[in-house]
Amino acid sequence: MSTIPYGRQHISDEDIEAVVKVLRSDYLTQGPAVPEFERKVADYCKVKHAIAVSSATSALHIACLALGVQAGDRVWTSAITFAASANCARYCGADVDFVEIDPRTFNLCPDALETKFKAAAERNLLPKVLIAVHMCGQPCVMDKIGALCKKYDVRLIEDASHAIGSKYQNIATGSCTYSDIVIFSFHPVKIITTGEGGMAVTNDNALAQKMRLLRTHGITRDPAEMHKAAPAEWYYEQIDLGFNYRMTDIQAALGISQMKSLDAPFLKNRHVIADNYARMLDDLPMQLPWVHPDTYSSYHLYVVRLRLDLIGLTRDEVFRGLRSRGILVNLHYIPVYRHPYYEKLGFKPGYCPEAEKYYAEAISLPMYSNLGTEDQQRVVNALKEVLSS
Ligand SMILES: *Cc1c(COP(=O)(O)O)cnc(C)c1O
């Protein structure tokens, strides 16, 4: 019996050709493909600057550094996200705190954020940066979150690792309409892939310049940035402590080619699959993804919440039942503060009750652009079988 994964890449012959062309060229890295990929994504998002990097994790790291996050600062993110959304602050020596989720969208809840900002302001404990995560590909309620960050003077990063191609109020995610920096991931399970890879986009010239510098060791070849006069063309200066977070031209070529498929077939297919699930699962005891009327989701994940009170099985029994039928469902995510690393920092189980409730009920069904109708039917049949067992 073949297995059906929860997510996977789609690589076309054209993608392969694009990569092979780079392999036959002069530049495997630091060539023309990276700036071309950056321009493609920036134009798509209608944003000024794009900085391609080795992963979304490195993008989050240099985004935090560019915003000046350091030891003694506080950074907040959503309780339900991949650990990288919080770890980036820890890399900078900052303290992390978590915001409760909206039980319908699994995104951070603007009302909870407002209450938490208000309480923090009274105790002079506001964060320097908030990292809003567009869970499953559905953008957060950005106008409210943006307004709150303005009011409390908190800088805003959007972790759009799930969400390239999504829209909020009909504007592409990545436009930085409400935020300082937006981050994308190109890991193979995400919407488009470069194998490993990520990008940071911003409209702010200084932030872009800083992130470019941090991507390559803090080294500049731009005479305008140098502290000393350049004696000749070989000269460069390290003016900050940076990293090697570069993306290769091999990866960028794949990214350029993948961008051609983003709207169609990738997102178009994901929406068809989501609509099919909504119809096929309608009468089952579970909460299906709810879409906020202001958003167009990129449907990175299709997460259902089991109505455990009606089912008589635990989530893990349903999970194991599906896995044993070859349906490789997954769980996104454990509340970040429940990881031993964060518990050691003092976080206790139950810290965000809505996040915990979600964690007990959630299951990610297979969702990827070339999930076929027959395979999707197999997922639904297996789910019905398990629920009636
Ligand atoms: C995948 C993911 C990341 C990390 O992406 P990488 O490119 O693998 O580093 C960060 N945040 C979220 C929400 C993610 O899903």
C-alpha cells in the first residue's frame, strides 16, 4: 500500500532544466540567479527589498538582529508555531514570550495581544518585537495587529513561512503594509521550494542594507559603507559580525522556476483540495478550517480539530489509525513553550489554554498541490473508517 504524506514538493521538468542550467554555468553561488530570484519575489509581493538566505530560520535571525534585538530585550510570538519563530530571539539573547491563539484560525489572537500589551505597558515590560505567524497559510488579522504594534511602539515581523501567495484585504503577503519585515520559507513542504532556503522582504532601506550585510559575514564591498578608503578593487571590509547565510544560485534557479507555478497550479490546486475536503468532511465530528473574510489563504496546511467529546477516541488513536492506513498525517504544532528547552526557561503547561486545547485536538491532513482526487478520497475514507471504529 502506498503512503500519502501530509505535504510534499512538486518539481516540474522545467524546474530541473533551470537547476541543470546553473550547474553548467560559471556560478554555483554568488552569481546572477540570487538577485533575479529576489527581484521576482519582491515584484510579486510589491515590496522594495528582498534578501534571499539559506533558510527561513536564518531570515528570522537576521531580521531580529536588524531590528536591534539583543540580550535584555523581549520578543513575543504565537504559542502555536514552529520553534524557529521563537528561537530566533533566543539566538540574539532576548527573552521570549507567547501570545494566546484564536481558536478558529490558530493565529495569534488580537484581543489577547491587546490585553497582554496593556498589562506589559503598565509594568514597563513591552517587547521590542512581535513575530506574527500566518498559521497554515492564512494571514493574521494584520490591520488590528499592526495598529496595536504602532500604539505600543513594538516592531513587527511577519513569519510567513507558510504563506507566500496568500493575501490580506486583497494585498499580497510580503507587502509589509503593516510590518517591518516579512519572512518566507522555501523548505520542500512549504508552498514553493528551493530545497532549503528563505527570504526576508522589507520596504525599509536601512533594514535591507543591514540584513544583506549580516547574510555575508558582515562584509561589505560597497565603498559607501566602508570606514577606510579602498586602495584597489580587491578591498573589502568587515564592518559588523555576520554569518554565512547565503542562498546558492542552484537554489535560486529552482526558486525562480517555482515562482512561475505559485498562483497556478500550486495555490489554485490547494484551494480546490481545501474545497473538496470542506465538502467531503462536512458531516464528520470535527472543526474544519475557518477562513477569515479578509484573507486569502495559501493553504500550506489543512488542520482539522477533532470533536473529541463526540468521537470517543483520543486524537492519538485517530492519528495512529490514519498512519496505519498509510495516511501520514502530522501535528502542527506543539505549543512552543511545552518543549523542554522552553520549560527549562520557566514556562508551565497550561500557559495558553486555547493553544493547549488546540494541541489536544489538531491533526494535519495531507495537503499539497499535486494531491490527486483518488488519494484525497483515500484520506477521507480512512478518516471515516477510523472514526467509526
Ligand atoms: C518551516 C517554518 C520555519 C522555518 O523554516 P526553514 O526554512 O526550515 O528554516 C519557521 N517558521 C515557521 C512557522 C515554519 O513553518
